[in-house]
Amino acid sequence: MSAVMSFRSPAYRELILGLIGRDVKTRYKQSVLGYAWAVLYPLATALIFSIVGQIILRQKTGGLPYPVFAYFGLLYWNLFSSGLTAATESLVGHLNLITKVYFPREVFPIAAVLSKLVDFGFGLVGLLPLLLFFRVAPGPWILLNIPIALLVVLLATGWGMLLACANLYFRDVRHLVGIVLSLWGFLVPNIYPLHQVPRQWQSLYLLNPVAALTEAGRRLAFPQTGWLRAIDPEQGNLQSLWPYLGNALAFALISLVVGFVVFKHNEPHFAEYI
């Protein structure tokens, strides 16, 4: 109920927007390049991936230039990983506010994840020069990336609420999250295309909701990669991604509900660990 009130109440909406604005301004404060880092970071990572994936490993990306392939996928991965990291540390980072006045504490992980949508938006703007340089035209279904990005946000928020509680009790959690995310990043099709995953492992691989959402977003934006189907190079047939999108939707909603319930159950005890 309080989660609904957090968005219905103008005061709580203003608080969330204020936290988002402060987070974004703090992140780029006293930075020479400022908001350009939201584009330069995924661009630099995509360049590294291109050197490793295209030049060294000689990966084929189904008609999509490798830098575009990597950059677009990294936008989703950065949205999830940075959002989850920020949500994990959101309670510890606002201890002074938690002890002063009461308001729904879930605004902290929610605002932490939503603030990463700003970077995601700047990153999409940075995609335009790549599309012009490589002469790649996105498909008409690219706008369906909006609900896919929202699913990524829901997923990061649900897990973020759980981990924010855990990190308040055990400050080692944030370090464990960093390690897990470093490994998890290799289970998302960014440095390699999906069809490089062995056929017998693809179904299990796509149960990873971040992998399924990233691949679906890329294929909706660039239908030359196979639209919503995963190419099986051995059989030559096409495996639909729709069931895995449904799985990702269910996983995101369940994570959000479970994360919120656990968060509210533990909220009365937050002050004991400050």
C-alpha cells in the first residue's frame, strides 16, 4: 500500500524526483565531460568488446555491425547492473535521512534505479552517431524497447530492495554484488551473439531474464538480427524468444513483489542497524 502511496502522494513523488536529480547531479559534478560520460562509458566498453569479439574471436553478429551490437546491449546491461548496485547501497547512503523523519523508505532503492534511466536515455542519444556512421536503420518496432527497459527497471528494483536490506545488515553484501555482477555480465549476449551459445544450452541460457530482455530489445530494434527469434546455426531453424520474454516478465513482477514485501517487513528494524 505504501508503495502506491509513494507515487500517488505529490510529496513522495517530489522526494523521489529530488533524489533522482541529486543522484544524477552528484554523479557528474565537477566532471569535465559531465553527462557525456553516460555515452562515453558504454562506447569505450563497446570498443573493447569489438576488439576482443570481432577482431580476436571473429564473432559474427547477423548483419549488425559489431560496435552497434555491443553498444546497444551494453545500454541494457549498464541499466540493470548500475541500477542494482545503486539500489543495494541506497539505504546505507541515506542513513542521515532515515533517522530524521519518517516516509516510505522504499523511495531510496526506487529512486536509485530510476536515476539510471537518465544514463540509459543519454546512451540512446549516443547510439545515433553509430547508426549514421555504420549506415544502420533501426526497425519500426524499436519503440517496444520502452516496455523492455521498464521490465529491466522492475527487475533491478525488486532485487535492489532485497539487497538494500541485506546490505544494511551486512555491509559485505555490496562487495558480493559487485563480484556476482562481474560474472553475470558474461551471461548476457553482448561480447558474443546468442547463436554462439551451444544449442543444448540456449533454453537454459535464456532463462536469465537480463539475457532474454537484452536480446529481445536488440532484435526489436534491429530486425536484421532475427527479430524475436534465436538463430540455431546447427539446425538452421528459429527458436522464438516470446516464451522467454514471458518468463522475464513473470520474474520481474515476482521479484518486485517479493522484494517489496521483504523490504516492508524489515523496515521497522532499519534504525537498529544504523
